[in-house]
Amino acid sequence: MAGSTAPRTSQPLDTEAMLSVSSRHAKSSAIRDLLVHAKRPGVISLAGGLPAADLFPTERLAGMTTSIVSDPRVLQYGLTEGEVDLREWVAAHHSQLGGPSYAVDDVQIVSGSQQGLDLISRVLLDPGDVVVVADPEYLGAIGAFRQRQVDLVSIPVDAYGIDVPVLEDRLSKGLRPKCVYLIPEFHNPTGTSISIDRLTMLARLSDEYGFLVIEDNPYGQLRFDGDPVPSLASLTANVVQCRTISKTIAPGLRVAWMVGPAWLIDAVRIAKQSADLHTSTVTQRMALSIMSDDEWYAAHIAGLVPHYRERRDALSEALSQMLPEARFNRPSGGMFLWVELGDGPDTNKLLPLALDEGVAFVPGAAFAVSRAADQAMRLSYSTATPETLTEGVARLSIAIRKSVR
Ligand SMILES: Cc1ncc(COP(=O)(O)O)c(C=O)c1O
């Protein structure tokens, strides 16, 4: 009745039951929670996984923006699969990497490789499926897989990358994964790269046991020493590759891509339609403009490498001098150094003390899948100057001395 003043009954929401089962399984990222503290004024953060903002090609990006957005087609809705020119560039680029030759339709542009991992998980994984990951492992991948309520099986990592002989042993005893997640170069968080022997073995196993490898390689271009690891795609067809511009151009553009078998790429395309229709055409155009200028892009990457190398050297040197008990591998590229303190303090308990001294890191437990990593920590050398890194380690060593008193 119009104008009725009858009180509406209010039914409180059962908020527990409101969230979907998969959301109830999702946990907030420990890194994100910790970064709040790392942003305290005066704190030297060795915690974040960000590329160095002072190395972004800001001038070049700013210079091209007006002309890119002057074309109304760029501001219109775009194709879910991504801009054809960019996909052509990606297909040609991957074809040159020594694997099979790719066509435009083998390429899907995504809004960051994190979206690629999420979409692959959505189209590939059902609750209870087995997914093999390294231990410790990149949190973003773990999060994407856990959303699907899969059975995560973890394999240890050593200086030669994920321990494929251990995986082979598990397979011979009946393990049947649907997929294996692999960061082949400069693993986040351990900084290690897979050896050629293990890579070859992994390719053979994927053929023998019929699983897909998700090859996520955001750091490969930031190589300081040694030879690049070839893509698994040169050894088996059972692979989907994820690549991103986040570490070489800028993560804020949210441009990345996947290259893989048609059955998977087609399904991902449909899932992406529901997720965000398409990746920003403006930033796809920016990425293409930079990457298709071969000479400039190669020089840009060559210019990034010495900066990161110098920072790795400063952090490794400071650790050797000030924390001789720390065990770590000097990574040949990327942004991370994994430090084990042996009989040292529990790094979860060390963190508040370190913050009091003015330095932040990520405790190993944040990346642990099923093996404890309570005496380990991930240190990132990407954003601090060599002097700041040295000061950060000095503060860390004070916190460690205080913690063992
Ligand atoms: C191993 C790994 N994969 C994927 C990502 C996400 O990258 P993107 O910015 O392309 O989403 C990161 C970011 O840190 C990463 O370390």
C-alpha cells in the first residue's frame, strides 16, 4: 500500500554462509599484511617484491601517451584475446626463442601474469586436483591454486631449482598431478634457477605422466651472469608459458601474456571475458610501442641489469660481512635472495624486532607450503640503493643479536 509505514523486518545476513566456499578458503597475502609495517617511516624495506621505480621508462611512456589516446579506437572496447599487433609481436618473439613456432591465435594477452595464473586455475582445476609446486613458492600462485581447493603437493628446492628427481620418485609411487607450476629462472622467493638436466627431466616426465607445466618466467630478462634457461616449450608440448612486462617496463601497466596449446588458450579466452572483457588497450599499445622498438628495448633491458646486479652485490657483500652465519645462494638474476639462519632465530618472531630496528623482510613461513621455513627469510634488493642495503643488513644483524640474547 502506497505510503505504508509498516516496519520492514530486518533479516541479519549470515556472513559466514554468504561467502562462497572458495572465498572462505582464500587467505589474505602475508606479504600484503606485512608491507603495511614495512611502510613505516624510516624503515628500510627488504620485504617488497617491487621492481625499482627509478628504472621505469617514464619519459618514453609519457611521450607516447598523447598520441596513443588520441586514437578513439584505442579508447573503445577491445578484443578479449588482446590487440592483434601485440599478439603478432609476442608470437614472433616466442618463435625466436628456440621452441616451436607460434601463431597469433596461440597468444592471449592478460592483465598481468597473475591474472594468467588465476585464469589457468579457473579453467584447469577442480577441487581435489593435484598441483605440484616448489616449497617455498610464490604466494600469488599458491593463492590462485588454493582458490580452486586443489591438493597442493610441494617439492623441495635447492641450488638447482625444484628437485625434479624427488618429483620423479613421487610420480613412480603413484602421484598424478594435473599440472606442475615452474618459475624456471630466479625463483620467487629463493632466487634459484632450474638446471638444464632437471628441465629436461621435467619435460620427459610431463610427456610420460601426462601433466601440464605452467611456466611462469617474469624475471628471466633480469639476468646478471650465466646463460638463459631455455623454455620448456623447446622440449615438450605440455606447457603454457606466462610472461610479463612488469619487471622490465612497469607493473602498473598490467600487461602480460600466455602462450600455449589451443585447448587451454581457447578456454582461458572465455574465462577472461567474464573476468574483465579485455586488458587495457591503452597499455597494450604502450607495451607494444616499447617492445617493438627492438634496439631501444634491448638497450633498456641491458641498462636495467647493472643496477640490479650492483644491488645484489651490495646485499650479498653486506650479508657475508655482517651475518657470517647466514647461508644464501647468490642469485644470477632477478630480485630476491633467500637467507637461511641455520640455528638462528625464528624469523616470524624476528620481524617485529627488525621493524623496531628499522628494517623489514618477509619471513620464510610466508612462502612455505608444507615444509617449515621458520629460520629463513626472503630479502629483496630491487628497490634500495647499495648504501641502504648495507645499512639494512646492519640493522638486521642488530635485531638478530638482540633476538638471541
Ligand atoms: C613468480 C611471479 N609470477 C607472477 C607475478 C605477477 O606478475 P604480474 O605483475 O605480471 O601480474 C610475480 C610478481 O611478483 C611473480 O613474482
